[in-house]
Amino acid sequence: MNADERAVLEHILSAEFDGASQLRSQLDRTAVTAVWRPDSVSVGLQVREPCEHAALPTELVPVDAHVHDPSGVHIGEILVWTERGATLAALEFAWVTDDMLTSFPTVMNGRLNWPS
């Protein structure tokens, strides 16, 4: 996992929700397994066992992680997916702009922002 992916995951998993501490504990054992498609920043993840499993009721981590451009306009969101609510499985950058974004946002002042 590269530094940008790790920073975004750490930011999202810093939120408090049931299972957050277990997912945070998986970060050092998590690797990127595949890019979703050419030029995409969304990636599949795999956690090496043994690890502490979460018990989320859904596969989607329950955190609103909206991304804004430098002027404050909403341009997308980051979704963190799990394998059956137990282990980290994917990091998705869902954009709402015309063009697919080519890198992960930065974390500034507690918000996910598109670099200027």
C-alpha cells in the first residue's frame, strides 16, 4: 500500500464506529492486491492472517468520507469495503466529476481535499 492509500485509510478508520479499532489494527497487515481498472486509483486489499476481525453488519465501512476541491466543491467520496464485515477488502474513490481522478486526495485539517 502506498503512502496516499495508507493516509486515506488511517483518516477514515480514525472515526469511531463498531469495528473501527479492529480494522485499524489490520493496517500493518494490509496489502494492495489489484487496481480495479487501468488508470483507476481504486484498489483491492487483502489482510494477512492472523489478524483481529471486525464484526460490521455490512460490507461498507459506515463513514462519510467526502472529497472536496480547493474551492470547496464536492467531487467525490472514498468508500472502504470489507470482506463480510471482517477484514479490509477495497479502497474506492467514487468521483462525481466528468473525468476520473488519477490520485487519492490529501488529508488536510481533518478533511479529504483534492490537491490544488
